[in-house]
Amino acid sequence: MIDKKYAFSIQLKSREYLDILAIDCDRRMRGVFIEGFLGELVDIKLVEDAVLVISGENGTFRLDINLKNLTSALSKQSKKNESESSHSNNCCVGQK
């Protein structure tokens, strides 16, 4: 069963903004890779505390996520980045 908790959609105005669409048919590695260009950012908003909408000149990306979960994910990533940065800075202390 697919968890619809973080469903997403990507809508592009033209195929020319889709750079890569790869669907792996190998039974061992089932996956899909989508890469394209939203273009210059026009708007980023959270609609009804349920959908993050990132609009660009070339298209729109939507992610079903509420503010609490988005903030939590960003906070975890920020702490991870700070920890990695702090660790890499400490390893060089006292070295010339």
C-alpha cells in the first residue's frame, strides 16, 4: 500500500522543461527519477496548512505536507548540518 502522507505532483508548462524522466525496468531496482526546470521562482506558499506549492515560470511542484512536519524536517536537517560543520571545524583545531 502506498503511503499518501507525502504525495507530490509536478506540472510543467512544456516538455522542454523536463530534462530527465527515467523509469527503471530492472526488477531488482524499481525506481523513477524526474528532473526538470521550474525556472525563476514566482511563489512559495503553504496552502491550507496541507500543501507546499512551489511555483516557477516553467511549472509547479506540490507536496502534501503540513507546516508542523515541514518545520520538523527542516529543523532536523539544520541540526545535522550544524553538527557536521562543527565536527569538521573541530578536527582541524591545533593543526598548522
